[in-house]
Amino acid sequence: MAFTHTQACQMLKNARRRGRLPHAILLTGSVHAGTHQLALSLAEELNQARADSPENLRHPMCRVLRPGSKSRRILIEDIREVEPFLSLRAEEGSTKLVIILEADRMMEEAANAFLKTLEEPPPQTLIVLITEHPGRLLSTILSRCVRVDLREESSALRLSEAQQLFLPAVAAALPLLGSDVAALALRADFQALLAQRKEEITKRLTAALKAEAKAIAEGTDIRDWEARQKDATAALIETEYLAEREQMLELLSLCLGQAVLLASHAPDVQALTPEIHQVARQHSTAELLRRRRALDQLRTDLNFNVNEALTLDAHLLNIIGNISL
């Protein structure tokens, strides 16, 4: 789900005070949504460092990386420059904080070098990556960060048609979190709704194609045109299908995210269903975050054209079922 800056800030502060702040956080969203401000809030929380922008952040325990060079890329040299800082011992009561702006602009060589830091993070260290394009990051980097999606405070929550149809299935599964049967049932509901939506999309776009063909058919041989348009229509069907699949997964992420906020005692959480309150009472914040990371991994894997059914089977057991996390 996407959090407001206020919600995310409270959640991370609560995690820090319980000693559960992760070593790497990925903030996604625009500057207007508060990604930069949230990073600065963490700098103040951890090191009493205050600044009005990341560029003006000056503190012995804070470093900011941003794209440089003529190509506006983060190069391996930039990563190497911060490594000596990470190897230092943090000042007492402080945390070494590295903020990486536009993290998606890391060159592959730089990303691979940075991955080593994420795999073996130095003690008393927090790395904050900020991007509007998380899909451009290496999947290995994504899997090693706790992702926090931000939305603007004024952005009202609106569910798409597919999300509204999927919500009852999610609401039924949430109280059974930890049950493999519930995971399999949700997978069946998910696939059945997707199949139904794809059939409706196919009928609608195919009918539109036929109507367009009829409109231009008078006195014209349109066989070649129609063959070309069938390919284009097939591509449109697939695009809409994948978009609705992502919307449904985003709904599940939203529900788990609201449960995380409620479990963290964040203010002003308007839960989509009463079942989310039940989940927040029965499961720890750490467990809910791990299940949400499993959902992020599912979404990442589905983007690589893997077998959809097998991928859902494997990951939904981690998201909903009784698999050891």
C-alpha cells in the first residue's frame, strides 16, 4: 500500500523505538509525496541532524549520494567513496545514515558493488534508497530492502473495479492468516476473477475491433488491415489484463499495509475492512512486514514472464499461509 508521509514517519519511528528498524529502506514516490522529507525525518530521529533538503544535510553521521557526471548516473566511484564512511564506528547514540537519491539511476556496476553492502551491512547503519521508479532497480536490491510506498497526503483512496471485486476474497482470507487452506482459497479466487476479467476485456476489445472494421469496410478490402489490428488488439488485451492483475495485488498490499500501520499504532488509519483490525491485533508488525515483503517478491517475479500459476502457488503460501517466514 501507499502511506502518507505522516503515517510512514510514525511507523518507522515506532519500529526504531522497538529496535526493529531495518538496515535498508526503499522509499518510493515523488518528492511531493514526502520521500525526501521522510529521509530527513529519519536523519533527525537517528542523529538529531536537521536540514531543509537532502542537499543541505550536513552531519558527521550522514551521507547523501545523488546522480552526477554528465550522464546523471550514480557510478561505481560514487559507491566506493561512501565505503570508508560505512566502515567507521558510529558515534555513541548515533546511526550511520546513507541516503541515495534517484537510486534507480545506479549504473549496473555500481548497483552490483552496492549489493555487497546490502548483503553484509555494517553495524549501526541505515541505508535509505529513494526512487520514483522502483522497477528499474535490480531485483536483488529490492529483495534486501523494506519498501515503503508514499502517496500525497491529499490523495484520496479509490479502488478500481477489479479491486472492488477482489476485496471480499481478501477480507475472507485475512482472518485466516497463517492457514495454507486460506492461501489456496485466495489463489483460486484470484485466478477465477482474473480469468473472468480477461474474458470481459477480450469481448470488449474484440467487439470494438469488429465495429471499427465494419465502419471502414464499405468498398474496401480490409483483410490485411484486420489481420494487423488483431495483433494490436491481442497486445491491448494482455496489457489491460496485466494492469488489472497488478491492481488486485496492490489491493492485497494495501490491506497488509493498513494492518502494519494499525499494529504500529499509527494514527488516522481508515481500514478498508474490519478484518484488517483483527489481523493487526493477532499478528506482530514484524510478521506482517515479512508477509508484505513476500508479496513484493511475487509482484517482482510476475514481471519476468514466469509461469503465473506456479508463481502464485509458491508466493501466496508465504503471504497468507503457514510457511515459516
